[in-house]
Amino acid sequence: MRRVVLFVSLGFLMTGMVVWAENNMSENHHTMKNSEEMATFAGGCFWCTEAIFDQVKGVKSAVSGYSGGHVINPSYREVTQGTTGHAEAIQINYDPEVISYIELLEIFFKTHDPTTLNRQGADVGTQYRSAIFYHSETQRTSAEEIIAALNREGIWNNPIVTEVTEFSNFFAAEAYHQEYYENNPNQGYCRIVIQPKVEKFQKVFEDKLK
């Protein structure tokens, strides 16, 4: 029941933030008309995050990879050791005329737990941290405003620990990681972890599905 209340409360709050964004960024939105923009999010295992955003209307591509670290072109094995500083992330190319950055943030916050430090479920380590790597001051402001609003509303029992950091790098993960859920639906992790998350997402965001 608390999960349902959380989604409803978060939905009302995020709807207000979308209106706020449209009122305060209409000029910038107009100048970006007919162009594509980029967003980079980390919310635990990138297989899960990519499986969600791949289905969002307006998202042209969602690539799994590594962001926020200090090693150039790291391997999956290096990242999983937690020594490169990278987070498992996805880089999203989207059409702002179809879906806004605020709406992407809404999906991001509703489909993972932003209150657990360096952890999502059984996946533990800095590589699984919750993070937003912003590409512009507008993205930074939007993320910080939403986090502040969510904390004020007490949507979760604990404060949000999502890192908001300026984008510095992104390295695409190895080919077998791309569209992992789509290509491996019967794999154990996919059936037990990703499938329930995707099904819940599809119910909550039915109007945003491709």
C-alpha cells in the first residue's frame, strides 16, 4: 500500500514540477525545437535502467555504459571492482518535443530507490550509485529543484542521496550489455529483477510507452 501511495504522491508532485518547468523554460524549449538532447542517468544495474528508458516515447536511444569515473574506456570487469569511479549508467538521446527532461526525471525517480547509498537491491558498490550527470545548467537546476521538493514532501522515509554531477565522460559498455533484457528475457536476473520492474513501469507510465 505504501508503494501505491508513494507513486500517487510522487505523481502529483512531479506534475507540478512539469508545469513549473514549462513556465520557466519555455523560451529555451522553443530554441531547442526539432533538435535532440542528451540525458545521462545512473540508477543501479544498467540492464534495468536501459530496459525502462528503451520503452519511453520520445527516447531515440538508450545506451548502457560507464560514467563519472577517472579511467578511460574501462571494462565491465574493472568497473565492477569499484576502483574506477564509474557508475553503471545509461546515456539517453531524446526528442524534447515529445518528452521533456522533467518527465525523464520523473521516470528516473519512480523506477529506482534514490535513498540507498551505493546500492540498489542486492547490487552493492559505488558503481551502482544513484546519479544524475547533467549536461547543462538547466538540467542541473531541474534535478536539484526536484530533489529538494521530493525531500520536502517526505516521499521516502530517508533523504535522497542521488548524486548531481556535471557530465564529464561516458564510455559505452561492451556489446553484450546493450539491450540485455530484450536479448536475454529468460536469464535469471532478467526474470527475477528486471521483468517485475518493467511490468510495474508499464502500468504506471502507460501513456508514455512507445
